Amino acid sequence: MAGAACAELYLDRGAAVTVYDRDDSDRLRALAARGARTATGEFDPALLDGVQQVLLSPGFPPDHPVAEAARAAGIEMFSEPELAWRLREPGAARWLAVTGTNGKTTTTTMLAAMLAAGGLRTAALGNIGAPLVEAANGPYDVIAVELSSYQLHWSSELAPTAGAVLNLAPDHLDWHGSFDAYSEAKAAVWRGGRAVVNLDDPAVVALAKHTDAHVTGFTLNQPEPGQFGVALGYLVDYTGDGPVQICSVDDVRPAGWHNVANALAAAALARQVGVSYAGIAQALRTYTPEPHRNVAFAEHAGITWVDDSKATNPHAAAAALAAYDSVVWVAGGQLKGVDVDGLVAEYAHKLRAAVLIGQDRALIADALARHAPGVPVAVLDGGDDAVMTDVAARAAGFAQPGDTVLLAPAAASYDMFRSYAHRGDAFAAAVRGLIGGDEG
């Protein structure tokens, strides 16, 4: 079962509910107290006897024993967003959905801000915020929904009013089994018939060739008719009779061209439900970036310190590295089988130095040795957040005035930290401890 909210909903409707998790927890015991049958430890296929539906947590891949047993028994499987979609009543909020390898939360929250500025009752939900099953029939006109490849894989009827695929790069291949399967899962966001497509991403363009949905493209180049893009330093909508300037590129935060692309995707979605250009511009000018996403949190002695801990894969790290001229790069963690040679080769010229941590630090060090042999590298041992004290000290030793010390790990955090947020917080705390609170 995907989360307590789904289990509680089924219990409220009088269903016989079985909740399986690998480990016991307070939440599991609370559900048992409400009447759910619970099980932990090694999965027993007999738990599915008499079961009609299996609602899977996003962490359960297609080859998980639960999924394999349900498939063999012919039991329907789906995800929490799929359940929420099925629960919608007449007059329920429309969904505008966002997926992609990177930028989902930024784009979704930008979109929610645009919808609110347009006078619509809205919320940013899905992979973020409150459970969708609690909001499916809530007091909303339109909701901005972030959807992961896991959630989309376990969907079949979910069909948003419009859906955007921001970008595609190898990620979660251990879960999906291949890049093609990962991409195919993302394409489900277009099931509703309107597709917002990143024209600068060849993998997204290739995927869109197989959709029957109406396509609206966005690009960081000057748009052609029917597209959103950038011209003369402005975000532009050219889907009407002529190009319309929305706002200046300089109004987009956080910094970086990847976030301009995110803003264009959000604007294209917002226009699907009639949000005015003035509302879109107002939302972007007042937007507050989400934590750990290319956030400059300190400046000392001419050195800027940036937390982009959410860059949990090479594609996201590339976007961060592209935003700065001279970088001391803090990287490392769990690469999940993804190669970093291309990333290092492309951005070697920007690197003042690198400080590496985490499970796969040696793989990144090897890539630096091949593609950036002149770049000083510090490889640090340590299996918990205390290593960040050494990270800050070594990075400060490498950095020169005008440099950016950038935490953009290109890897997941779970080898050393509870989450990417924990990793970013540990980095910021170590830096502030080093510079003594002087951030000016």
C-alpha cells in the first residue's frame, strides 16, 4: 500500500485492507489499530489471496516480489496518483502535470504560483505536498501535479488536462530496467491529449514523435510559430497570431538557463487553462525557489557558496555547472550505475578544483583523472555528515575570489545522509561554521 493516506481511505470506505512493508513502524501499527491486516519481513504471496487491487508504493519496482506475485495472480496494480485520479468526482479540479528527469519540483511550484496569480484555487501536489488522494475532490480549480516515472509506470487511466516532459536523461535505470522503459513511463503524462515538450532535448523530441497528443514545444532559442521560447532577452509565447513577450529572462529565479526552460514549461501549461501573461510574469517575479536547488546561501571573501544538493544525477549537475564560470565542485554519493565521463569532459574547463565524497567518489575521481588531469582533487573518506566539515575546509582552501563553491553531487545521498535535504543542510551548516557567520 502506498502510504497511510491510501490505507486510511480504503478503511474509511469499509474495504478489507492488507498493508505490507519490509519493516515495522509506528505508522504500520497505527493502521493495524484501525483494522488493517499488516505484515512485515519477507513477502509471502499468500497475502494476496482474495485481494482485488494492489496499490504499490513508488519504491516497488516491476520486478519486486509483490508486483510479480500480483501479476501472476492477475491482480490489478496501480499507484497513489492513479487512485486519486479514479476518485475524482464531477467538477473536480483539472490536473496539469509535470515530469522529467530534473526540474520537476521547481516547475510544478512555478506553475502553482502562476495558477494562483491567475486567480485560480490551486496547490502543488503529487510527488510533493499533501497526498493526492486527500486532494482529489478538494477546494481547487486546477492543481499542479508533479509525477515521477515510478508513479506514471503504475498508472493506466490518469489523464491530465496537459502534461509536460521537461527533459530525459539516464536515471532510475535500476528500477525501470532500461532507458526506453523509463522514457515510456514518462510519456504517460501526455495521456490526456495535450503535450508540452522540450524541443531542446533530443530524447524528449524523439518520445513526442510517438504521441497522438497535441504538442506545444518550448525552447531556449527564438520560437517558431506554435512554440514558447526566448527572444531579445524575454520569455515569449508564439502560439497565437504573433509573438507575445511575457517577462524578462532576468525575472526567472533560481539562476540558470535550465530554470528559464522550467519557467517556459510552466508558462505553457498555465496558458492551457487561460492564465494571463500578466499573471505568469507576476508569479515568476515573486517566485521563491525551493530549498537545495541552486541556492546561493553564503558569500565570504569574494567566494560564493551554492547548495544544489537536489542535483542527484549527472544531468542535474550539468545544469548547475553551466550556470557558473569558475567552480570548486563538491560531488559524490550513489551514482546508481550512471556514467559521469560525459559530465566531467564537458565542464572540466570550469573546474578550479573538486572535493569528492560518498560511495562512488572513486568513480568520479577516475573520470576527473581522464578528462581533467590538471584539476586538483580532494577525495575524502567518512560515512556521515561530519565529513562536511572537511569538505568546507578543503573547498575554501581551493577557492579564489570570484569562484563558486558548488554542491552539485551528481549522485543520490542515501549512502551518507537521510535525504538530499539533509546533505544540503549539512553542507550549509559546515560552511557557516567555517566562515563564522560572515555571509557578506
